[in-house]
Amino acid sequence: MRLQLRVEAGPEETESLRDWLAADANVQRDGDLRYGRATDPEHQGVDIDVLSLAISSALTTGGLILQILDWRRTRPGPPAVTVTQERPDGTVVRVESSDPDAVAEIVRRLDNG
């Protein structure tokens, strides 16, 4: 499964998130992190501020979101992060919130079907 991560604060914060995730042992072992292109028509053609992460079943969406929330807590002005998941049936799920508790609850529900 591939997820798209977009940070609402510009390239420096995106690079910081990329570095944070790249340092995580679970992402190193079970993920494929790279820069990507936005699939959202509102952000077409953007490279530098979108991260793309393929995850295996060993690295859950919930675990990844917890890593992102931990990263947000280290930022002086925690930026909003958008996580977009395209499911195998073509359904697109987008989680946008600056409330870490709300994001964690939404992701728990997504992971549980």
C-alpha cells in the first residue's frame, strides 16, 4: 500500500519529516520512502512537498501516523499533515487535521477496516 504525505508548511518541514521517518527502524525495514507527485488536482505537479511511502503489512498505517504525530510534537509551530491512502479498490482516503488525537482515532478506525 502506498501513502502520500503532505506537510502544510513548506519544503523545510517536509524535509524534516522525511529525515525523521527515514531514521525510523520500522520504515527502514518495511517501507519505501521517497519524494512523490501530488495526485490531488489542487496540488498537481508538486514534487518537493509531497512524500510517498509504500508500506508492507508489518508497518501499519497507525504506526506510521504515530511517528508523524511524534514528529509534529517536536516542531515549534506544529504544521498540519495530510495523509492520503489509495486503497486497492480505488477508494481514496484522506486524513487532514491538526488535532493529533483526532488523527490517531481516524487512523485506528482505518486500520480496523
